[in-house]
Amino acid sequence: MLEVLSNGFNKAKDRFAGRVELTEANIDDALKDIRLSLLEADVNFSVVKDFIHDVKEKALGVIVDTRVSHKSQKLKTTPGEHFINICHQELVTLMGPVDVDISFASKPPSTIMLIGLQGCGKTTTAGKIAGFLSKKNKTPLLVAADTYRPAAVEQLQVIGNSLSIPVFSEKEMSPPAICSKAIEHARSTGHDVVILDTAGRLAIDDSLMNELETIAANTRPDNIFLVCDAMIGQDAVKTAVEFDRRLDLSGFILTKLDGDARGGAALSIKKITGKPIKFLCTGESFDRIEEFRPDGLASRILGFGDVVGLMQDFEQVIDEKKAEKDAARMLKGQFTLLDFLEQIQSIKKMGPLQDIVEKIPFFSQMAGNVAVDERELVKIESLINSMTHKERVNPDVIKESRKKRIASGSGRTPREVSEVLKKFNTMRKMMKNMGKSGLLSKISGGLSNIPGLGGGADPGDIMGNNLPAASRKFPKPLSTSEKRKIKSKRKKAKKARKNSRKK
């Protein structure tokens, strides 16, 4: 996700390795990398021009105090870190401020009208919005107003059934008439939100726009959201401008951002139209929708992860009380393969593994652009499922004969069984040591002092947004020699694994 943008900013960071001051020359070199990555990511040219100008203006002529105090702590920073922090601020400004509010009518039902070109993901997004609102104690009604695309009505009905949300549809009626009747139906049946899934076209044309204008005039929607496919780049911005001119949009929903290495639409659309991005949609499952937070996306672009987003993902899949009991038991060393399996299943519920690890701070810097293998979780799960209950509860009983049986039952090898057991034992030992040393209390106490993770601080403070400009601390980039050492170490390990397989 957003790989092109991230690579450009990483190159810019590397430019400042070993530098002791910000000069016009090294700033220009870094900005050249950023400019190229922004243009390659399909960011609008005028947006790129303004962004580069603003960053350069703030970076030049600033005296950076490399040793500062904050809350009785001595902090260090470098000119390069200061420059990257300016980039973070400007990215947040470019995509913000945060505005994820949905307007609800004082007298239900409220109406959300989804519009967009064909293939942008409107119907799937309608289901995601309905599911999102259901969790907020709303009672949504989906409306199949796309009578042109083959099987569009059936698709929405399948989505509605999977989410247990009713779908309103009518045959041999025009889309404006269907939408008007749906609102009357919602009022009589007690549904407080109506989501209109309207028809799209391969391109903007007058017949499409006239129909949408008629629907808007008849239903007077409280929200008009344009669903934009992030993968179409600058065309998404052109589409947004025209739709906004004709219908006065409330905001945008960006889809398929996980499948786009560029992500130019995310950086351009707010600046050009002045209308906010409301939601980001990634993946096909109906829970893969998140409220848009500019600071979170800016942090991920710069390689700093997204702790707040990661915590929100965790909250969606865990039972807090059960998690506390399990943690207390595990820290006493009572950690079984059943617990291990449960952790894996929780991780899988959070979405694609690559998306999760990208939200871990500095993961990309530690691992480079290494793709995370989703199959590793599948392998571990299949091996544990092939074990008996006794083996899962007490893995120490698993000897060579049992390993062969488990491997045969899961389509794996005895060696793979041994590798999984080794990982499990390492984790169990680590948890037991944490419990003995009282490390849990130290961690929880430490977390409460970290901005954004406790003490009621603003989540945005994770990036140091509330610190003095020069004191915001970012990690020092790896030097070229350090990167070479890590790469060489990985190659040797890979070669050793290949040789052991041959034996």
C-alpha cells in the first residue's frame, strides 16, 4: 500500500544520514526524491508543487536545537528528523483536517446517497457502510437503485443477507421512484438510515448526472458520498471535481487503497475539491472499512506505522475481559497451543497480515520492503488442527512418532512441525519470564506515559505533535553499511536453509 510514496520519502530520509545541518543544497536533493515519488504516485501536479514549496519554506532558515528538554526528559533530534517531521505535518495538513462525521436527520430516516463510476466498488461499499452503522446501533436499510448493471440488485441482496440487513428493491420502476419509495418504506418500518446504492457509468455523461440530480432532488439526502477507486489516480480527482460541481458532495470514500502502490488520489482529492475524505476501504470483507485519519495515513507513508489504527483493529476482534484473564494465565506460564491457535485466528480476523504489520511502527525500516507471507499463519493453523486435544494442551508430549502423524494429517513435514513447536516454546518461555520479572506492570505503567496510549493524551501525539517543533523524536535511519550487513546476514541464512533442505 502506497509503496511508491513511501519509497520516495525513505530516499529523502537517507539523504540526511550523517548530516549535521539543513542547507538549501541537501534540502533540494531530498525534495527532488519526494517530488518524483509524488508525481509517480499520480498526485496532482499543482498539489505536488504547493507541497514541495511549503516543506522547503518551513525547512529553510530554521535553527534546529539538537538537544532539547520535554517533560523533564532530555531528547535528541537531528536536522534530518526535523525535516521529516515537517513532511509529516504537511501531509496531515494536505489530507486533513479530520472530518468523518455522518449527518443524521433530526427526524429519521437519514439518507446516505452513494454515487460514483461503474466498477469503483459502490455496492460493496454500501454493505460496508451498513455494517459500520449497525455497530453504532443504527438500523440501516439498503436500497438497490442500480437497475442497469446486470445482477446489481442480486449482488446487494446477497450482501444484505450476509450482514442480516434488509434490502429494498422494486422491479419495473425508475431509480428516482425506487429511492423515494424506499424512504417511505424505511419510515414505516422503523429504519433510521437509508443507504442508496445508485447506478454508475463507465464515464460521466449527462444521462447519469441528470438521473442522480433527480434522485437528490426527490430524496434530499443528508449525505452524498462519492465512492472513488484509488487505483485510477488523477482520473479520480477529475471525476470528483465534476460530481462535486453537479451534486455538492458531502465527502469521499476511497476504495481499493490496499491494491494501489501509488495512492495519488488520497493526497490530491481533498486539496483540489475542499471536501473531506470520510472513509478508507481495503479488502473485500465487509469489516474492512475505517474512518479516515490523516495523521494515521501520513505516518504509514513515512514508515512510522499507525499505532492508533492497530489498536482499533485489535478492539474489533478481542473480548477485553477474556483477554485480561488469558494474559494473567499466560504470564504464569500456562500457555498452550490452543492459546497459540486463538491468537492466530484473532490476527486473521483483523485483515490481511501485510496491512497489520504496516501499522507496526518502523516495521518497514526494520524489514525493508519484505512481503509478509500470509501462508505461514495457514501452515501453523493446519498443524495445530491436526493435533489431538492432549497434544494442544500439553505440547511436551509430542515426540517423533507424533510429529510424523501430525505432519501426515496436515500435509506438512515433521520438520515443519518441529519449527512450529520451537516458535511456540520460545513464546511460552518469553511470557513466563515476563510474568516472573513483573515486566507486565512495567510495560503497562510505561504505556500510560506514552502520548496517545494512555493518560488521556491525544492519539496524534504518538508522532510528537504536541512537542516543540525541534524536539519531535524520530528514529535514526539505518546507514548504508548497516543495511548491507543485514542483507548479507539474510542471504547467509537463506543459503543455510537451502543446504539443510538438500541434506
